[in-house]
Amino acid sequence: MNRLAGAHVLSVKQFDRALLEDVFGVARSMRVLVRSVGTADLLKGKVLTNLFYEPSTRTSSSFAAAILRLGGSVVPINDVHYSSVTKGETLEDTVRTLEAYGDALVLRHPELGAAARAAAVATKPVLNAGDGPGEHPTQALLDLFTILTEKLGVSPGSDTSTQRCLSGLRVALVGDLRHGRTVHSLARLLALYGAELHYVSPELLRMPEPLVRELAAEGARQEEHRELSEVLGAVDVLYVTRVQKERFADPDDYARVKDAYVIDETTMAAAPPGLTLMHPFPRVNEIDRAVDADPRAAYFRQMENGLYVRMALLAMVFGRAG
């Protein structure tokens, strides 16, 4: 049974291990489809609306590519500042208007909880593409899929292989953990499988305490660090995030922490040979471009995986797979 058919995708909390395996199984099929024939008519006639109140390159374009690859179409709304919002229209009214024109809605919004607000009034599926400093569930799914693909050499094939891969896996989440919705969602998924979580950030950008307590109550293994050198030689995955300038009220605070961690060739020389280096992008200067040539740098493969995972989610939400 496809548990995502007709459902909203708002938080990683709605995913258990069985559902994750279903999504990853469909994502593997989507990868084969794209690499062999390119497109299919699985979602012919379906219209997806991309409603983005914040700038986006990868998420908006990968959702658009996903629906197009599956034979559907997309209504892109990528600069809401020039829409009826400037006239005072509420999020709820915008959502109810746009769902009249399409079959599902992808929403990015700067406010925590905006996706849940949208889902509360929507009669069609809403997919959360990031709500302020809250969550980014589809990014976390593609991140987990990438970790499994990198560490297993192939995509996960069963819950047993996934559990074996992730249990005890040492993952360092680095950078802006306070505002980084990608790490909030990914930490929850990794904890579900018993991974060992290391939070590396300046004091000002620590992982939110409520999330740390939430995961601790579930038995997650978590450690906090201020220096990357404390964990660099002992982790399996290094997941780096940018310091989010747009979330800072005080420019001086941003200036103090923006260059707290920079991954360069010297850093990589001190890292384990089996390391997987990831980043959700966009990057500013936290990973030197010279590192791109390092085979351990997985972030462009990570982006490609985003297409397959979002194709899988759309196919499942529309009840055509899973």
C-alpha cells in the first residue's frame, strides 16, 4: 500500500523506516528511468505548482524537472514579492487560489510552520520545500539516499542493509545548525537508524536545544563541538552548511561567525580516505572550489539524487507508484 498517496509531505517525522525504504525503492527506479529513457508519461495531465516565497535554485528546479520528466507540467511562481502578497493577500488565500489551477503544491516560505498552515486549508497535497528555520524534509530524504548510495556503493535495497549501513555511522553536521532546516530534518532521519551525530558550530549557531532534547529522548547519540579538528579524523560523513546571512538581525553577529569553518585541500588531507563530503548548497566560501575535484566530494552527486527522490515523492503522492 502506498501510504503517501494523496498525502501532504510536511516533516520527516511522518516517515518511518518502512516508508523510507518504499521511497528509496521508487527513487532507484526513477534513476534507471532517467538514465535509460529520460522521461515517462506516469504523471501525464498532472500540474504541479511551485510556490516559492524565498529564492531557490536546486529545490525549485529539481521539482520542476521531476514533474516534467514524469510527463506532467509545472506552474513556477518563484518571486512572490511581485505577486498579490504585496497587496496583503494571506498565505492561506494564496494556497486556496493556486490549488484551483493544479494538482499539488510545493511551498517554500520564510516562516516556521508555514507548510502546516498551507496544508490546513489545502484540499490537495502540499510538499514542504522549507519553512523558515524549521524543516526541509525532501532535502533530508535526498541526503539520506545519498549517504546510503555513497556508503553502500549502490542504493539501499532493504531495511536491513540500510540499518547495517547507518547504525553507528559517524556524521558531523557543520556550520549554521541554528537556522539550517536541512540539518534539523537530516538529524531526525539519521537518529531513526542509530547514527552517531556530531554537531560542530559556533556557540551562536548551536543546534536548537528543543531538537537536541527531542532526539535525546529517543536515545540518539549526540555530541557538540566547537572545533572541526575534534572530529575530522574520525567521522564517516562531513555535512557542511553555509552560515545563513539572511537569518541574522545583527550584521556584526554574522561577521563574527561567517568564516568559522572552511573546508579546503588542507582540511581534506587530514580527513579519512573514506569520508563523504556533502553540502545542500548554495555555498558561499565554506568549501573551497579546489575541493570539487576530490572524489570524496559528493555534493554534485547529491544534487542529482535530489531529482530521483523528488520524482519518487511526486509519483507516490499522485498515487502512481509505491
